[in-house]
Amino acid sequence: MADKLKVTLVKSPISAKPKHKKTVEALGLTKMHKTVELPNNAATKGMIDQVSYMVKVEEA
């Protein structure tokens, strides 16, 4: 199990619910196709599950 996750924004949050927009922003994803490395913990996984339809996740 990797200790980091690569998260990429693949769908625009423009038409998403306001709560999901804030979650994407909190993950550090500000533009389309931007990739960030985040720690692999329960808090991050919960945020990713909430916006899973907008992001692509890979193990780093």
C-alpha cells in the first residue's frame, strides 16, 4: 500500500454541488488536469470518495 496518492481533476466542478466544489478546492485541485500528491489516509480517502466522479486516483 502506497503512502501517497496521485489525484488528478478530470471533470470540471462548475456544475457540481457547492459542497463538492469546496472539497475539490480543499484537495488542492484548482484547474483541469492538475495532479497533486496527497497522503494515503482516511481523511483524504473520504474526500476522494465524495468527488470520485470528478477525479482520477493512482498510487504514487
